[in-house]
Amino acid sequence: MDCQPIICVEHLSKAYKLYDNKGDRLREAVSVSRKQYHKLFFALNDVSFSVNRGETLGIIGTNGSGKSTLLKILSGVVSPTSGHIKVLGRVSALLELGAGFNPEYTGLENIMLHGTMMGYSKEELGSREKEIIRFADIGEFINQPVKNYSSGMFARLAFAVAINVEPEVLIVDEILSVGDIRFQIKCMNKMKEMMKSGTTILFVSHDISSVRRFCPKSIWIDRGILREAGETNLVADEYEDFLRCAEAREKKMIQQEEKNEKSPPTQTKDGSIAKILDVAVLTFLDQPVESVAYDEPVTVSVTYDVYDKDVTAPVLGVALFSIDDDYICGLNTLLDSVVIPWKLGRNRLFLQYPQGLRVLGGKYYFDVTLRDQTATVNIDYQKKVKNIQVNSGYVAEGRLVLPHRWEQPTHSF
């Protein structure tokens, strides 16, 4: 892969004028004092990044974040308000369904139209026509006006045209999600071939698993601002944490006050039985860390003071939660038949995870509690007492990466 940038974006912004009503637009146009009746909405705001030749860059973000606007500017469909872009090479873009196609033309006529717009002669397009038709695989519909196509047929034709004009930059904006599964697989395989041949690809998808698998690097755009850029796993972890937190806030907005009232109070030394003083996550070298690999052996160290030693069989519990408050795993000494240290003064107990936390990459936290022998009455409860960043290069769905292996049976059917 050439380390020479093929795409350079510097301080790119795109602003739209928003009016409260239609009349304000006219009033602004005829205003002698040039009074402004609009408010500026920035679809993109001071975005800068570069893409090297041959790289595949994932672009992630919620709906309305500015992803499509960015791709339209890079494709030459929309002009920026300010900033600079430089694209060194022929660009082929798969934007929203139907972009660049005349609905009154047949599929065959649209092939010629699109190719001409890309700068190809009729002779050059003639040599590619058969391959485009073969890849699209829409049968006799190739001779029908595209306004009669289903969304799936439209996607087939659009992708077939885009990849067969030999672009140096291929831009794909979510359009593949409308095709059938077999066609999606066919498209992904073709894009992998293009990656190997040195084509630069910008890939937009709400399927973060696909972005993780397909794109070594990614950028995350949020409300027009570039939030993160770098290795896909790290960018995607931050983005998914953001989504989970946003969802959790929305779900719990109404319930938050009630939840706060029910949260166990933090106890003070005066009149209390015991107090949790410190919680740390340690590596096998007993070094405190803030970040661990998902399969790295770790130890949770809990330090607590005891003020009343006459407590029967107290219980220590440690619970792991995701940053958006999903309950991952709760362990306690009652369930594991462990007697905890309980002498007056300072005490310490280790909880070891010899195979690591085994969760997917992201931010997590621990709750720690001291309880009575039935594990129902809190002696001390510390919520979100320790945060931990878990790093995982493993791409999967859900929350956990369970130990597993794949193997073929020794005997055939």
C-alpha cells in the first residue's frame, strides 16, 4: 500500500440555512438592511483527515451525524461551505439509492450515462458492458426503465456499474443493505478483491461488526464533528460506548430519581460496621492498571476496614457492569463458600480472573459490597467504585467472548 495520501480533507465545513417559516426566506431576500432571518446548521464542522492510497476507511456515526454529507462532498455532488478537499484519482460513489441514475432510462442506458459522466468513451464502456450486466444479474430488466426496479435490483445495477469503471476511490454509503444476502456476500467479496488490487475504499455502515471486519482504520463523526480517528477497534469501542450510554440515559431519564432514592447510602466510619476503602485492578505482577486485554489474567483487590469484629460470616461481593449499566457478572464469597478476613482494622481480599474478564472491548466498572451472612443486608456498598477499559481485537456480538474452539468431526456422515 502506498503511503501517499489520495484523499486530504482540511478544516471542511458544510452549513445550511434554516428558516422558521417560508416567509422568512423571502423577507431575508428583499431586506434592505440585509437582516438575517436564518440560523446556520453545520452538517460538517471543521473536519480534517487523510486517507492513504489503497486504504479502506470506515466511517461511522448515528443518523444525521454528517456522514452522507461528507461523502457527497468527496464525490463532487455537494460543495463545501469552507475548507479544502483534494482527491487524487477517479471516484466512483454508491450514495443513496438512485443517485446518478435517470429513472426514465433503461438499465443499459444508465450504464452508458454513468460511464460517460466518469469520463469513459462509448468504446471503453462497450468492453465493460457485458461484465456489468453479468454482475448485476437482473435479467431482462436491464432493458426496462429503472423507475420500475425494486430497491434490490437498483442496488445490484448501481454496484455493478460502480466497481466496473475501475475507480481509484470507491465510496459505499449503506446502499448494500438493501440487496439480498447472496448479493451482499458477492459485493463484499468483490470489494475485498478491489482492496487487494490497491483501490481506496470509503465504507459507511451502521453494522459496526462489518466495519470492524472490513476496515483497518475508521473515523467517527458526531453531529458534524470528527470525534475519533484511528484503528477501527479503538474507534468502534468508543462509538459503541457512546451509543450504549445514550440509550441508557434515554431509558433511565424518568426512573433516575427513583433509582437514586433506592441506592444504598455510603456509610461513614462513625457507627458503621465496616468500610470499603480501596478497589484496584491488578495484573499478574500486582501492578494496578486502568486498561487490560479481554483475555489477560487480572485480580480485583478489595481493601476494607473492620470496626466491629463480632459479625457472623460477612460476605464480600464484586459485580461487573458495562458503562451503560448492563449487569455482566456478580460474584460473592457466599456463593463460592469463601470465608473473608474479618479482623479489627485493615483487611484485604483478592478476586482473581485467571482467564481475564472475557468481555468485548469497551468501558466497564465494578460495584463492591460488604453484606451480612445472608448477602441481603448491606454493611457497605460502593457503586462504580472502579472503572476499567477492556481492549479486545476480537469482533463478535453481545457482551462476552466465551472460551471456545471450532473443529471438524473426525467421522463424516
